[in-house]
Amino acid sequence: MITIIDYGVGNVRALLNVYERLKMEVKIARTAQDVENASKIILPGVGSFDYAMSQFNQSGMRDTVENLIFNKEVPILGICVGMQMMASSSDEGQLPGLRWIDGEVKLFDADLIKHKTQLPHMGWNTIRKNKENKLMKEIDNEAIFYFLHSYYFHCNDKNNILCETEYGINYASAVNKDNIWGVQFHPEKSHSNGVQLLLNFATL
């Protein structure tokens, strides 16, 4: 069962709609009991780091989710802030992150960005694969996805970087460690490439 975590932060309905169109079994989880039988978990996120962390911590689902991913090896996909929460900390807030992937979330240096509109990084941009991986199966190198963020995930272990995107610097736009996956972009807003990615995740 593909289970989308609804902790009050993220494009839950858009993700649900994609899987319903793909005719795949999917549900929304709002309690620990809802998520217990998940075979795949999606952790969406929008807004500020501290607010998202607070909402997830208070949702009652964190312990169950961590038991599933660390003890039962259930795959999880973090999207946007849902990916950033997997780091140890963020320049955007004071709360500790989940510490699932070794890294910190940092603010883009606007002085390095050549666009007139510097922050947030908003709109379509390309991804470059660092290595072949199951999440990006049948997605072209230099494929475009939709982004909306002012902070980026800095991986301390470069082996955790699946894809990079250029925005003033080359930064990790997709990460992976074992059964933990994250994407900075929004697949639910990225048309056919996003649909393919969500299908790939469902069939890992």
C-alpha cells in the first residue's frame, strides 16, 4: 500500500490524484495506525523547516514511520521540505532534523545566482543524474522538473547524491541512502516526468 503522510504540510491531494490515475492502491495516513501497513511511504512538505518538523513531530506518526523504514526497510520518499527534513539541521530554523541522511540544509547564496529573480528558485529546471538508479528509471538525463525552494540539501556523503541541479551552484536535487529517497522538486507538478518518478517509487 502506497501511503501518503498527511501531517498538515504538503500537496497530499495532488499526489493522491497521480496514483489514482495510475490505478494504484494508495491511501492517506493521518494517524500512526493509518501508516502501520504501508509498503511505501511518501513524506511531502511545503513551507518552513521548523513548522514542518513541528507538525510531523506532533502528528504521532514519526515513531511508527521510523520503525517501518529502519526495522522493516519500507521505502520512503521525501518531497521538497519532506526531503530537507531528512537532514540534521537547516539554516531556515532551529529545530533538529530527522537525521536520516547525513547533511544540512543551507540557504542559496543569492550573489551566485545570475537570474533577475533570485529566490526562491521557482519554476522548471533540469536534473543531471550522478548515477543510474531505480527512482530515475526511464527518465532522461537533463529531464525537467518543477522547483519551488530557497534552501538546498548539502550532502556530507557525496555517494548519497542521485541527481544535481544548477542554480548558482550545483546542488543535490535527489538523494538516496538505502531505502530512504528524497527529491527537492515536486513530481506531482512535473507532468510526465513526475508521474514516471512516482511510478518508479511505487515499484521499487
